[in-house]
Amino acid sequence: MTADRSFISRFFIGIWHFIDGARKLVLNLVFLLILFIVIMAFIDSGETLIIQPDTALVLQPYGDVVEQYSGTPLDYALQQATQTSRTETRLRDLIEAVRTAKDDERIVRLVIDPTYLGRVGLASQLELEAAIEEFKISGKPVIALADNLGQQQYFLAAMADEIWLNPQGMVWIDGFAAYRQFYREGLEKLEVEVNLFRAGKFKSAMEPWIRDDMSPEAREANLFWIGSLWQQYLEAVSLQRGVPLENLSAAINDFANRLEAVDGDFARFALELGLVDRLVSRPEANLELESLGAEGEGSEGFRQVGFDNYLALTAMQKRPDKSKKVVIVVAEGEIVRGMQPQGTVGAVTLSDKLRALAEDKDVAGVVVRINSPGGDAFASEKIRREIQALKEMGKTVVVSMGDVAASGGYWIAMGADEVWASPSTITGSIGVYGILPTFSKPMARLGIHTDGVGTTELAGKLRLDRPLDPDLKRVFQYATERTYDDFVNLVAEHRQMSPEAVREVAQGRVWSGSQAKERGLVDQTGTLQQAVDAAARIAGLGSGYRAVYDEWELSPFEAFLFEMMGSAMGHFIPGVSGFDQLRGTLLEDILDDLNVLARSNSGLTVAAHCLCDVE
């Protein structure tokens, strides 16, 4: 018995020693890893960047141009720390860098490089154009360098005094389009029943689910607002480049024949049309910029500083300002219920921000910068009410519309003291819809059937594996129409129009910002800075105010941690960016259509969503 107990004791003691030893080993390894990260951070910290005289500011956006980064500050900090390829650039950073450099004697020129630019709306481009025009007025030259220029990239390059294109490069401008896939026939083959409820004859967001082509109403409406944006694009390029508007339009419409006349030489075609000024390779361009300014370090070619590094350096030199604030709150992305990270407009998240600003005595005015196609109607109404409450607390509220502020994006905008839009903003789309596909027939074909009992006539009828009950169809149509009536009446109240006049410009129809102003849906067209100035004016601040953004920031500990870990973590975690592979695919279009509905816990969401975009 004693021997047995001794054996059992030794067995469990051995297990404990093994566990304890493994625990110590893991803790030691973690400690050594952290120590290594800290040491590597100090070793790789590099030299302090100093801006020297004769420096060129390089404006090189990476990825999509956005109002604010998607996700949380930790997400962005981790992206920087792991040296992941950047997928987003904030519009405000580009503008602030250009405006700061305008008065900086160390910066002698601006160099625009749109090589890595992704998606950017025309309204955002016009915001940036205003800042670059201010830079030009200071007497400093602006040069654009490019190997190849797509339509959006060219618009940015056209803001320069000169465009230098690679002799083997090209400029591609083909106009704006709004094409989508339509899936009605495919869904019928799958025997999926689509139940669509909508109010507004131009509300075409979910047409692909019930048609095989664009409806005449949608075709008419889309061509109208897309034509307005395209005309603004052509006029801006014509003005910047000095190319007559008719010559530019003719060259695009007769592109194949014009290209054949120059033996297929894309660069020569762009040069002869006046779209670019010189055909210069990148090494030759670097040498010439070096001769105009100063020699760069290492492989830089000419002395230069990137706009993000420039902003970081100039930010450290700014002194705290205790004057009254105009706070800019960004509402970017789809509007949904609850708490959401940046890049999505969460009704609770944004409402909490607005409520906090209402209680801040240093805040005199609030500018809500909207870049949203809309989303959940209930969430939109919650945000609108918070903006009303903010006004009732004595704060000035001005809305500035970005690339898009349509449907739910317009819903939250209409009650501000003033509503500003860019001439190129996509807005309006005053209409609502709901959609609920059911899958009883395809499931039956697989031999899967649904049956059961319920305690009421409605119990169990809101299921995707059963056909939608006729009474529920009536209920959902009533709910959709009631939401649309509420939308119209709110617009009438806020815009001081009759409901009949609102219905004339509603029906889900989309407008450009300039068209919306003509119809009384917005007060002014202009830039974000002009909207901020308007908020200061209405609040009686004069010129003695400061504009700041309200957004999530890293805590001091988080900032310290990521600063220490930044360069070292790049050795361990490679960057991954998989979603980009979906762009432009049928799968992405379907996911876009269902995104709002998928976020809801209910069976059917009444949505005020535009789903309007241009290519």
C-alpha cells in the first residue's frame, strides 16, 4: 500500500513539475520576445527626419482616399507597425499638408505622384484642388510625375502646372458609368422568391433582384446625375490643362481613330492633345528636379519629404490653441444600428459623440462631414434626432457633404443649420426599400422541408425557409410606405418646402450637389473648409476659432506600446490584404446589396440606402 501511494505521489508530482516547468519556459520566452522587440525598436528607430531648405513636398496617396480610416486606431497602428501596404489615405491629411507647405519656406515645390492612388470621389478631388490652387497662388510650382494615368489619377495630376509622363506611359479617360449585374433570371432558376418593398419610382437600389435590366426610370435618373458629374470633370480638366472642352470630348469619343493616327503611341497622343506637357522617364525627371532644387539622400534623387512625414513633423511644432472650437465629426460608411468602428456609421456611436459635444463648453459649432450612401432608416432617424438635440443645446450644426450623402446620408443631414455639398456630391435618393428573399423552393428540391406549429397567425411566418405570407407582404409594404412618408415630411419641415414639392424631387431620385442646390435640398455648394467657416460665422466666432476633428485616438499607453513595437513587429507579421481581390466582381456587387440587410437582426430592414456609385 505504501509503495503504491509512493508511486501515485511521484506520478502526480512529476506531472506538476512538468506543468510548472512548461509555464516557466513560456513566460521566459514571452519575456525574451518582448525584450527583443524593445531592443529592435531602438536599433531600427533611425535618424530624426529634418526638413532642409529646397525640399519638395511629395503628394503620393496610397489606396482609397477616405474621410477617416476604417476600423479602430489600433487597427491602423498595427497596419503601420507591421509595414502592411497602405490601403487608405485620409483626404484631410493631403489637404493639410498642402496648405501647411504653402507658407513653409523650406518647401519650394509640390510634386504629385498618383501612381498608387485607388478610389477617390470627384467631390474629394475638388476639395484637394482648392488646396492646390492656394499652393499655386503662393508662387511655388506644382509638377506631376506619372508612368500611367487612369481617369481618377489623371484628374489629380491635372491640378499640376506641368505633367511629366513616361514615354512608354498612357493616359486613359473613358467617362463615367453606372453598370450593375442583374440576377432575376438566375434567382428564378434557383427558385428563390424575392419579396421587394419600396417607395419611390426611382428607388432602384434593389432592381437587380427583380429585373434583368435597368428600368427606364433608373436609366433616366442615373444618366442625369452621372452626366452632371462628367460635365464637371471635363470642365475642370479643360480649365486646368487649357484644352478646349469640345476638343477633349471629341478625342475621347473618337479615341480609336485618334490613336491610330499616331501609330498606337499612347504617350504621343496625350502630348499632342495637351493632356501632358513632357514625355520624361522617371530617372530623367528625378535628375531635373534635383537640378531645380537640391540633391536627395540615398536613392531619393531630389530632396523630398512625403506628405505624411511632413505632417508628423509640423504637428510637433504647433502650439496648443485654447480658442473656441469648431469640431468636425465624420460620418463615413453605411448607417447601421448600435456601436460600430470607424468606416461604418453606428447610430449609437455617432449619437454618443454628438451628446458629448453638446456638453462640451469649449465647442461652439459642429460640422458633420457626411460621406455615406445611407443604410438603416431607424438608425438614420436616431442620428437626425441627436443633431436636433445638439442644436437645441445651443450648438451650431453645419453639414458638409463629401463624395456621397444620399438616402440615409441625406436623412441625417437635412436638419442642420446649413447644409453644404460639393457640386459633385451624390445626394438626394429620398426613398426607402425593404427586401426579403425566401428559399423554400430550392430547399425542397434538396429534400429539405419545413413544418411546425405556432401560437398565433404570425408565429413562425417570418422565416427564410418558408414562402412569405401575403399578410406579411402587406405589413411590410405599409411599413415601407410609412417610412417614406415620414422621410418626405421631415424633408418638407427642415427644408421649408411643401410635401408636394418634396415629392417632386424625391421618389428615390439621385442628384449631384449642384442639382440638389437648384432644387432646394442643400443650402450651399463648396468645400469642407467653407462649411467650417460657415459654422464659425453662424456661431459668432469670427476668425478666432480652431477646427479640430473628433475621433477615436490611441491612449498614451497604446501609443507608447505601438511606437516601441512598430519596427520590430515588421520582422514577424507579413501584411495581408485580401478584400481587394473582390473589387469589381459579381460577388462584391451581391455582397454590397445584402450588406445593410445582413447587419440587421430582424427579418426585414426598411433601408434608406442609395447603392449609387460611378466607375
